[in-house]
Amino acid sequence: MKEFEFSCRVANKSDIASITELMRLSIEINMKAFLSAEQIEANKESMGVDLTLIEDGSYFVVETSKEGEKVLVGCGGWSRRRTLFGGNHTKGRDDSFSDPKKEPARIRAMYTHPDWTRKGIGSLLLLKGEQAARESGFKVIELGSTIPGEPLYVAKGYTEVSREKRKAANGHVNTIIKMRKSL
């Protein structure tokens, strides 16, 4: 099987439609092994595009070339803001800035295209986000993981801080695992 080379760059507004579609596929397909269809729908309330990350220049896209065309295979980023998870539509956001001397940065909105899982894309995005947060003076980084994302984050040195269960509009539970790592 041919190995692919991946490039990572800062996302821009022209990427939004492609990012949105990648997120949709990732949520609907990658979560099937872990969650029921109803639970996946519940998770959508706390997932999706966060334009603040793109505007802040802290959101990345991973691309590769397939048959001569650039293909978006992953996206994710980090944030200086206090919001732990969620898209523009998610309730309870706090987009004020964190103090790097006493508060954590955040890893945010990590997604891999279903055709490209288990190829190091999530690891690459974590590395880029952690590096950028470290360069911005942060000593600690946190994230809000879904059940399917937890194994990757544990493997990369994140430890669980707490689990929050939110009842979604469809009555099913959405579990958000708050995890932390020292930088």
C-alpha cells in the first residue's frame, strides 16, 4: 500500500465548507463503533465548527495528495480561550482569554476523515496544538474528549480530570471527558 505524505497548515475561511463536511463524516462514521445512532446525535450538540478558532489562527487542516488532488483528511487545533469544547451553536461557551500563567490552553475540535483514520493525523494535530500552546506561554493544556477520542488522548499522555454527562435534546446522554496534560 502506498504511503501518503501529510501537510499541516493554518485553516482559513475558505476551508469552512470542507471542514464542515469532514466533521459531519467523522462524527457520523467514526463514532459508530462506540456509540448508538441516538448517542451520535446527542454528541452533535457539543461538536462542530468554531469560527473563533479559525479567526484566531489556531485551527489547522491536514491535507494530502491523492490522484493529483489535494484532499482534506483531518482538522483540529488549540485555543487560548476558556471554552473547552463545542461549535458556534454550543451553549455555555466562554470565549474570554485564559491567562497562560495560571490557566490551561485547550485542544479543540479534532476530526479525522473516516477514510484516513489510524494514519497519525490526530497525533500530528495534537503535536501542532501542544507546540503552539507551549510557544504562547502555556504550561498546561486541557481538552474535552468524546468516548471515541479518549484512547488517543490517553496514549498521548492526557489524564482524566472529570466526566460530564449532558442530556441532549433527544433525551440521550452525551459524555464529555475533561482531560489534562502538562506541557
